[in-house]
Amino acid sequence: MIKNIFKSLTLLSVILILLGYNNSDVKPIKSFNKIVKASTEQYTFLSNSIYDKLNSKRMMPRSIRKNGETGLTGIYDWTSGFYPGSLWYLNLLTNDSKWETLATQYTERLDSVQYWKENHDIGFMMECSYGNALKKSPSKAYDDVIVQTAKSLVTRFRPKAGIIQSWNASKQWNCPVIVDNMMNLELLFHATKISGDSTYYNVAVSHANTTMKNHFRTDYSSYHVLNYDTETGEILAKKTHQGYADDSSWARGQAWGLYGFTLCYRETKDPKYLEQALHIADYIKNHPNLPKDNIPYWDYNVPLNNDTPRDASAAAITASALYELCTFLDKKESKSYKNFANSIINSLSSPDYFAEPTTNNGFLLKHSVGSLPHNSEIDVPLNYADYYFLEALYRQKTLK
């Protein structure tokens, strides 16, 4: 009789699979609550260790220095918004008011950045901090900061070329535009929502369209830096700055592109952005050099050996983008992308990448790469890896 029951259950399982009811189709994140709890413990340790630096010029934790000390940075560093942003996500994940208090303190330290016009990264800096603060509760003062920051950012728009200039001109660059710049468009879309001024929206769309046209190869890999003539829009050079080679695919650059075009679809509902995001996601997911644990090497085309560094930051950005991408797809179409995102988070949550309590100077993730060609921040924690990891957790939690 037991044998017959077993046969019946097996037959039923086959039927359910054929009908599309296989519960294993989407593999869940393992121990979600445990990951969140471990994250709060780590960031409690980190915040306690640096809290006395809150009022100094360098108060934002960025990484670990070669001497083992926590590397702190000032408010005008491109990474300054990630630490307060992580605190906001811890508050959203736990509803613990202590994180809101800390997040507010560190966010408001960035107030003067809204007037800074020397770098395109103010979109990162202020949307991750003030933008996330506004997810918690409305604030006219914070709305004003977002709009003023957008005003500062659009001063870097070069209308004849249709792009936002990244770095300032130099002997090497006339008008460099990096793929990372796609991430700053969220601030512009946000500013239009607040102000009703379509200027910011139109600049964002122009930059996205020009980037999609020029930055990506036929296989949807991305160049890192394009050098433009601002008068004619001509492309003077296609280079890399942080990747392995000019014609290689820098892992974090691919993640920036995926995230950027996904958010452009969210804000515009223009299907070409969704199509672009899907192509980039497929490039990453199906790349022959992607390791089995789905945490990429620092560049997809770098020659591999036993010491080739992984980049947990690229993985975390990719996972976060994939969770949002899934919200724009039907259940069947989103399945493989959700599984891919879950597998990335499972790997990042494992002891191979997630730090043991009170180690790693309080940062969550190990094994990220800042800029290998410049011998900078190699195989270390990075505050933006933690930020996108926490954002991915929050997005997965709220994914329907």
C-alpha cells in the first residue's frame, strides 16, 4: 500500500510540474530574517566604531585601508551617500527607530552637496541619502534638496552631444561620459516628480538615449568611458578606466547599465529601456566566465587564474536591479531573473562573502574591487556593495 501511495504521489508531482505548479521553480532566499539580523548586528558594530567621527570632515565609512583601519571619507566623495542609504534600508527592513535616527544624522551632513557642480555623482550621493529618506516620510525640506541637487547636476548637461558630462575636461579627456552616469538619472526623474519641471526628465531621457546608442556593443556589453566632442556630439574615443581593457566588459559597469535602464523604464514606461535592460541581464546571466556561484570576476573578459578577484559589489547591484526588473515582467517571464537574483543573494549571504560578526570592520560583504588598474581597493569591503545588498534584500521582501 505504501508503494502505491508513493507511486500516486510521484505521478501527482509530475502532473503538477507539467501544469506549472512546481514550487521549486523559484528558489527562495535562504534564511532571510537571519540575514537581516546579522546585517543589523554588523552595522551596530560599525556605527559604534565610527560614531565619534560624525562631526569630523571624514565621517562616512567607505572601506578598509591597507593598514586595517576603517577608511573614512568626506561628504564630497562619490560614495558619501551609501552609508546613510544603508542605514535607511536597515530602518525599512527592521522598522527599528534607531536606524532612522542615525540615517537622519548622516543624511543631513550632506546638505551642502546639493550646490556642488563639480561631479556627476551627486545623483548617487543625494538620491541614496535624501531620496531614501523620502521613502520613509514626506519632507518639504528634503524635496527642496533633491530639486536643488538636480539643478546642480543639469549644469553638466551638454545639449549638442545629448549627454551629462562625467568628469571635468583634462589633457586626456574632452568630455568623458562613463556608464556609471546612468545611475544619476534617478535623481533627475525624482526632481521632475517633485517640481513638475520637465527639464530634469528631458535631460535624463536624452542621456539615456545617447548612452544606449553609443555605449553598448552588439552583444550588449558596455564600454566604460566614451569621450565626446561637445560641439558636434562626435565620439572621440571609447576607452576603459577601471576595466581590464578598452574592449572588455567591466563587471560593475555592466551592473550600472542594467540598473540604470531598469530605472529608466520605471520612470518613463518606454519599452526600449526594458528591452535594453533585459538584454544586459541576459548578457550577465549567460556569460561563459560567470562563476557557478554567480559572483562575477571584476571584469568578464579578464584572463582568469586562481587569484583573479571577484566583485561582490557588481553582484549586489545586479541582484537589486533584477528584483526591480521582475516587477515589470509577467510571472512566467520573471521566473529565471528572480531565480538568478536569489542565487546571487544566497551566495553573498554565505560565509564566503558575508562577514562573521564583528569582523570586516563592521562591513557586511567581503571581496569587492574598487579599481584594479589603479591598485585601489582590491578584495576589500566597499560601502556601495553593502548598500545594494541591503536594497536587494528590501526589494526582495517587497516583491509581489
